Amino acid sequence: MGRFTLSGTVFIMAMAAVLVLLEAPMVRAEALEAGVAACDITPPVGYRMSGYFRERLST
């Protein structure tokens, strides 16, 4: 295995940055789609809720 030097590492990082920057203008963005939803997540009364030190029932 070869030994990496700081200048070699900087060169590799610079080449990677150049490749990313050259590729960036060629990428076309799609239209952004967003949505909204509502949901009631309240458990029924008396439901055992986990994740607590002791048993805890919903109220």
C-alpha cells in the first residue's frame, strides 16, 4: 500500500470537486411537489402506552 501525502489528498479532493462542478449544470431539476395531510393519532381512552417507566394509560 502506498502512503498518502497531503498534496496527493488535496489533489484528489480538487479533482473530485471539479468533477462535481462540471456535472452540476447538466442536471435538470424536476418540478417540486408538496402535500399536506392531517391525521388524528390520539389513542383511545384506557389504551396502554409503552415507553414509560411504569404503566401509563391514555386519558
